[in-house]
Amino acid sequence: MGDNSTDDTAARVQTLRSQLQAASYAYYVLDAPDLPDEVYDRLYRELQDLEVAHPEL
């Protein structure tokens, strides 16, 4: 079992991936964006940073 920090990071990565996937679907498929571009970009950068810092996730 991992430590709490790793578990928290993994949970955050999964949350970000889900949020970004839902936002992309709303934007590209439904043509009804539900997040402002700057919020999407901030979440995407956070996910990128976490993936670089924790490639095992």
C-alpha cells in the first residue's frame, strides 16, 4: 500500500483527468463548453506538472 501523499496525488491526478475529459467532451462533442478556457488551461498545467513529477501515475 502507498503512503498518504502518493495516494492523495494519485487521487488528484484521476480527478483532473476526469474533469478535463468531461470538459473536452462538452467543448468538442456537445459544443457547449462548461469551463472557461483559463480554468481548463490551469487544470491541464496542473495535471502535466503532476505527471512529470510522478510518471508512475
